[in-house]
Amino acid sequence: MDFTGNETQTTVADMVASLLARDLPASRTADLHAAMTEAGLFTMLLPEALGGDGSGLLDAAAVLTELAKAAAVGPSLATMGFGIVPLVTLADQELVERTVTPGCILTAALMEPGRPFPTHPQTVANLDGDTLRVTGTKIAVAYAEQARSILVPTSAGVVLVDPTADGVRLTRTPASSDDPEYAIEFDGAPAEFVTSDIDALYRIATAAIGAVADGLAAGAVELTARHLADRRQFGKPLATFQAVAGEIADVYIVSRTLHVAATSAVWQVQSDSPADDGDILAYWIASELPAAMQMCHHLHGGIGVDISYPMHKFYSAAADLARLVGGSSYRLDLVGAACSSN
């Protein structure tokens, strides 16, 4: 397996880096999303018949990782990894054309209360005449209120729901980061069928989350290494102290391991491989990424928790991802179950 990025992935990563380098005003998330839309970073994921480039998850992952290196993901994870890529992969072209409009935000409802990424969702979808209607509860749905449409795993498969439709009630819930997150109660909400393959949606979403985790780890390591090189104690840079060098080395190892796991998961989804490292990737996100962020905070000292310094953005985003994938104990159980079944 050759995980080396191709020219397209390098180009889109450079485009994102260029957009991030702009002097954006306080409304950074909205302006960055608009700038990415104008640059064609969302439409490139559409098939050529719909005016896109036919790019896939590999290119989306390159964008997400570059955004995460600056802790500036915003609605891009939900729109690309939970929305456009799954729709293009799993839905018919007519539905994609009606759903994905320029500048729109998309998302997916991947968690139920106490049940992250449920293979057999308790949320049900039944036909009422000619209309498919959804009833149930989802939690931790990023950008639900801002989204044009939400992909919802149900007993009948994945369906598409308009968050403004009758029978949909959104409640804003707290998150570690400033990103908007919602619990959703569906009470006979109208929906459109997308696919019966719920696992495919989860695989794509997990790989996209991994791409973000990869970028967060790399960005936090770079930020911390710069601080240790610049900050002096007893007349020497902190980076020259043996204990400090050992601790940042441990964080670097976590970052590189996440990179390998994330790249592998993205490649497996893109190539439609039967191999699936998603649970291993999710375990590292839930267990090792938050611990690495804590070490970066420790190495920064008091400045790490100052909200005017960017370290807290990396930490908060990592905490949200760890919660979204279900936590380390849950993911370790899944890894153990997979190992025992082989």
C-alpha cells in the first residue's frame, strides 16, 4: 500500500493553507466556509456530471487534515465527511443534485443516547402512505440547525431529513469547542431514503473524523514544539531539557500513529477494501489523542489554557471527537470483539 499523497491532494492542502493565511475577520468560521465554497473545495467532491471533479474521500481528508492543523475545521467535517462524500458514494445522482447546493452545510446524526454509531438504530422509519416518516432521538449532531439536510441512520437504513421540517425539534447542547451541537427529536418527520448500508456511512464518517484527528495532533505537536524551542528556563530553551524532550517525543509518537491509522482508514474506504481499521483508529482518537493534548497543555504551562492562545482549540476539538466516537472503553471493546472473532 502506497499512502503517499498525489498531486491533487497536495494542491487542495495548499489551497486550504492559503485560505487560512488570509486575514479573516471575527466571523472566521462563516467566512472560511464561504471562501472554501468559492474555491470549489466542496464542489470538487461532486461527480463530473454535476459540475464537480469526481474527487473522493482522499481529497476531502486532505482538506480536513489541513484545516485541523490550524484547529479551524468548523462545519467542513460535517459537510464533507458526514454529508457530501457519503451522499455521492451511497445516494443516487438525482438526490445528490437536489441536496448539495453551493455553500450549503450538511451533517449526519451518528449517535443515539448511550449508543454511538449504532448498527441497529432505535430511531425508526416507516412508510405513511407514500411518505417515509422518522421517529426517534439523536444526540451530538454538529451544525444541525445550520444544515440544509441531515443524514439519519434508522431501522430502515440511512434517510435524509430537512431540519426545518415538521416533526423535527432541535435542542442546543454543550460541546467542548464552540461548534454548535444539537440533540434532535424526530416525531414523524418526513424523510427521503438514501441507502440501506448504514455501515458504509459509519466507515466514511470514522475515516473523516480520523483525518481531523490527524491534523489536530500534528498541529498541536507543531505548536508545542515551537513553544519549547522559544521558551527559556535557567538560560536554556525548554526543549533542551531531557524530561521535556521525552514528553514531546511521546506526543509525537501518538501523532504519527494517528496519521498512519487515519491514512489507512481513508485509503480502505476510498479503495472499497474489505479491511477496516476504523475501530482501531477510533480507539486511538478516544484514548490517546486527549492524553496527548493534555501533555501539550502541560508542556505549555499556564499559557496553554489561556483562551487567547490557540492550544485550547486543539484540546477542545479533540475532546469532542473522543466523545463522538463513543469513548475509549467502548472502542476498546469493539477492537477486542473483532480480534476474538478472527
